Amino acid sequence: MKYFFDSLVDSFGVHHHTDGRRWLKESGYSLDDAARGLISCLAHNDLGRAEVLFDYISRSRKGSDFYGFATSSGQFNTYPSSEDAKGQVAWALGYSLSAGFKPQECRKILVRIGPTLPKMKHIRGYAYALLGAIYWDAGLAKQLAGKMDKLLQNCTKDWYWLEQRITYANAIIPYSLLRYSLISGDKTMADKAYKLLGFLEEVCTKGRVLGPVGNDGWFQKGQARPADYSQQPVDVAYMVLAWVACYQFDGQRASLTNAKQWLNWFEGDNIAKQKMYQPKNLKCYDGINRGEINRHSGAESNICLLLARAVYKSRTSL
């Protein structure tokens, strides 16, 4: 099958946004998309596009940091990148090492950025970086996990979360801790990851149709329920990844069932009761807004659908 995602990658990188039919040139290219796209390409053995996205990451580096975006004419801007994007680069390059893809080039970049990763300030940056560090530096992985564990001390029984507001890409946090536990054998960290994921699952399902916290209001501690709109594929995909990691850890059918239920969000088991992609080429829509599907189809959405399907099918993690 030729994926819609394939059409988003040119000789420079992966286009950030589309209107569902054509590239939106004004949005240019994004480092986040290149990093996650590299992981997806390697998972699907698409080495040609993996080369393009690796080269984009390499060109976007400036010392121990990166440019977050590039214009449609190939001019890098927005320096430094977000911590999320930098963490995703660490994840992508660590995964590349595990796949034997450009190991020398990966290590050269990772050696430069590695010491800066524990100096980041945001939890998702730590989580993404931890997913990469487990492949190439056990000491760094332990340090990053320790940073996250310190933040876990703020969790309470009735609000087992690291922040006062549940926002975006939430399941990447328990997923990273589960991956760390699988590699390191740290069962204490796995227990905490299960609590995080269990709390998030309850937030996303109790008294509502299964779906992620919407970014049209998020979910603040003390509120009655999370926002239903705008739901986005990235949040759903990370729930699939997290529950598959649970299955790897515990072998329980219930974990795999939960992963399948989240994957079925793409199939129409969602608040809109509509399929979230086109079957002929897996063109994924950008989300569910109030009263309608957002039929724009950006790189993030397409990559996340491909990642979720690949992980569920293989029963392995990235």
C-alpha cells in the first residue's frame, strides 16, 4: 500500500500541514515530524524516506540544540527547538541505533546532545528523551527516569498525575516509564507507570465515549470532566503504544484489549462515530472538532496512525 504520508516527504523533509489535498507551504517543515517520521519509516523498513528525515535532523542541528522549524524554501528558523522536539530527536536516534541505521552518525549527534537532556525542564521532554536513552546510555536513562520519578512525588491518590492539568500527548509519560522498566527491570517504576496509565484511562473513559482529552479546554484538576473536543490522533496513538507496552510487561489479554479499543478510535469508535482515515491510503484526519471531523491531514496525524498500527500488529515497542 502507498501511504498518504509518503506524499508528504520530499527531498528536504516532511511537510508539516496539509488541507487534506495539498501541502500548505506556509507551514513549512517541523523537527517533531521529522523525528517521529524517522521512527515510523524504520518501523516500516522505508529506508529511502528514513534517509531524508535523518538528513533533515542532522541539518537542523546547531551545536547541542536544533532548529524547530524550516520554511518551505528550506531555511531553518525557530531556534532553539522545543524540549518536546529535542526529546523526540533523542528517541528517533536511539531507535535508529537499535535498528542499525546510521549508527556512527547517530552516536555523533547523541554525544553532543546527551549531556543537555537532563537539563530540560518539561516532563514530556524527559519522556521522549528517556525512550531514546534506553537504547544507548543506561546511565542517562536512569538519570532521566529519576527526574521523572521526582515529579511523581506530587501525585496523590485522587489525582495521580504529574501536572495540575492534563493536556496533550499524555500517554507518552507512562509509556516511557514502562519502556524503561522493560529494559532496566525496575519494577517499582513500572508500578508507577501503571498507576499513571490507569488514572489517564479512567479520565478518558468514565462517563464519556472513549477518547483523549480534547485541547478545547483540556482537563484541569477539580473540573467535573475533560474537554471532549478537539481530540487528536497523537493522543490516541500514544495510548495504543502504552497499552501494548503493558502487554509486553504483564502478558495480560486485558492490556492488549485496551490497546485495541484505542486503536478502534481510528475506526469510528469515537464521539463522532466516524472513521478517522481513508482506507485506500491511510490518510489520517487531524482530529474531531465540535460537531465535525477536521479533514486536514498533517504529518503528525499520519505518522501517529502508522505508529499505532505498527506497534499493535507487531506487539512490540519503539
